Amino acid sequence: MVAHEIVPQSADDAADAVFASVEAALRFAFGNRHRGSPDTLARYLRSAMGGAPRFDDEIERAAWAGDIRRRADMLPPLSRWLLIAKFAPKAFPCACRRACCSGWRINEEWAEAISEIVSRTPEAVPATLLQRRLCQGVVKRWAGGDRVNIGLLADQCGVHRNTAGKQAKAITAWLSAGFTLAIERAHAAIRGEVP
């Protein structure tokens, strides 16, 4: 592996960095283990996410992903879970070809991160009784995993729509603030600074 910065320190250093941004590096690292061949991964990242480098060598690809993941694993748990929820693939193609299969299987790491975040949502709305299913819907909606109608979910959970809307707004604000902090910490960790 050639010694390059993972992400640029500034716009002037962009040519020396392997990834254009922290987000691109995290998306690459979290998706590396389970996406198809290196060409498929590179093509996906380049088109959908704005330009991850092309790694034709599987070992080099795994080394970069492992280095980024090792640095991300040093972050506090909530920050790490928020990054996984936003950047890890929600599901992977399944080749089992069984009649019961939809062709996709859930990413267990992503599902675990969502579950851990949901268990921490009472921090967003203290002194309020929260429906777990409502919280899970809000978190999945924020992470881009499900298209959830909060009003319909509120009706299913037996919560008034106004109450559900207020709780969803508070949880989303809490998630966004936590995600901003997680990105700052990830940027520092990936640059080699202590988060």
C-alpha cells in the first residue's frame, strides 16, 4: 500500500488523498466486506457516492477498508452506531435462489446499530414514555432504511399523531446532532488525531 492520506486535510491536499471526503471513506469501509468484486464496488462508489478510488487489488482494497474501520472503531459507541446506520449498506444481494428469498438479506451490522440507537432514543425525549416501534421507525427513516409515514405509524402504535410528530422531531434533531459530532470525530480519527 502506497503511503497516502486517507482524506485530504484541506482542498489543496485533495490530490494526495485516497478518498475525497470522510463520508466516501466511511461508505467504502463499511460496504467493503460484503459488496461484490472490486470492480463492482468501485463502479458503485464512483457513480453513486462521488468518486471513491478504484482498487483492482483485493488485498489493497481490504487493507484500506480495514485501516478506516480500525480508526472508526476507536470512536465512542453511539458515534460508531450512527456512522454505521448512515453509511453501511442496509442489505446485501442474496444468491440463495430459494422461493422464500427476495434476493436481499439484511446487513446484521446495520440492524444491530439501529437497535442500539433505538435503545438510546429516550435520551432525545427525556421524561417521556416512548413506543419502541415508533422510535425504530423514526431511526430507520433518518438512516434511510425505510420510508415511514409517522402518522400511520402513530396510529399503529396507539399514539396521538401530534405526540408522535413532536417525538419524531425531537429524536431526529438528537440523531442529527449526534451524527454531526460523529462525523467530526471520524474525521479526526481518520486523520490520525485522537477523537
